[in-house]
Amino acid sequence: MSKFVKNLIVDQIKKELAEVEDCVLVNVIGLDAGESGQLRDRLHEKNINIRVVKKSLAVRATEGTSLAPAFEETSGSVAVCWGGSDFVSMVKELVDIDKDEDNFEAFAACGGVLDGEALTAEAVAEISKWPTREEVLATLVGQLLGPGATLASQLGGPGGTLAAQISEIDGSGADASGEAEAEAPAEEAPAEEVPAEETPAEETPAEEASAEEAPAEEESTEEAPAEEASADAEEEDAEEASDE
């Protein structure tokens, strides 16, 4: 391989690993074409990238980066794996593939780097037992919500009882007001008939007027005999005068 070609490969590796800080090195030597295809498909489903590199070229490409310690104890060609939802999830998947001897017998995790520190194969196996990011977040959320849920239940118990009592009071008050409103029209109904009963009362002045006229008629009746008596007296006086 010419020096020019080697420089091109180194530049390509640098571009691919430019934003990678942690990785796992695996051995893929011995896998046939079919197994290599299955491996890439399985890793692609987990968003895990894989790139086979030669140690000498990888050392040049990662010089001065956090990935450099990973290639200090390697030899020959290795595959660099990175990506996934988080580092622990990627390690778990790679260790599961390592244990799948029926499909990937030649596959093996042989090292890596985490936070700038080199990892051995044993360290990679140990990291696979760690909780994933999702599990850590779920545990953290549970710890945060646990006391809050307990406090909410403690506050909600007396509060719910008080709210139920208030609702019962409001309900009884509403029923009482409803009954009062229902009884009010019934009681007011006779009051609406008052004008009809007052009609005779309006005729009272006429009756009083007739009552007042009655004494007047009696007085006229009493005055009539007096006039007749005076007339008789005048006739008698006239007869006496003529006799004389």
C-alpha cells in the first residue's frame, strides 16, 4: 500500500471518528461474508457503527484524541464500534453478540476506551452489567416522584374528605333553595287572585251611597205629614173666619 493511499485512509478514519469519544474494539477476523452481513444488520438496528481498521493506521488517525489509549494494546486489524443510544447499551449489545456462539463464533470484544481510559476485555464485560441510561433515568425519576407521590397522597386524603363534605353541604343547600323556589310560586298563587276578591270591595261606595240616601228618603217621608198638618190647620182657620 502506497503512502498516498495510507494518508487517504487515515484522513477518512479521522473524519469518521472526529466526534467519537468512547468506543469498543472487537475482533471480527474469522467471520465469513454471511456472518459479517448479519452482524452489520444487527448493529445497524441498534444505531451502532462498525469500522475495521489496521492498528498502525488507527494509531495515526486517533493520535492526540481520547480514543488513542484504545489502540495501545492491540495488534493487527480490529473493528471499532461506536454509537447506540448510550455507551452502556452498546456494550450490552456487543457482549450479547459475543455470547452468541451459534451465529458469531469468531466475534469477541477485546477492549475499548471510556472517558479517555483504556478498557480491557474484562472491563468491557463488567460494564455490560451496568444499568443503561434509560434505566438510570427511570430509577432517578422514581426516587424523585416517590416522596412527592407520598406527600400528594397524604395531602389528598384529608383534602378529598374535606372536598366531599363541602360538596355535600353545597348539595344540601342547593336542594333547600330548590325546594324554597318551588314552594314560593305555590304560595304566591292565591295572592294573584286577590284582585278578583277585591271586586266587591270596590262596589262598597255604591252601597254606602244607597245607605246614605235611605235616611234622606225617611226625612222626606217624615216631612210630608208635617206639611199636611199645616195645611189642615190653615183650612180650619179659614172655616172659623167664615163662621164669624
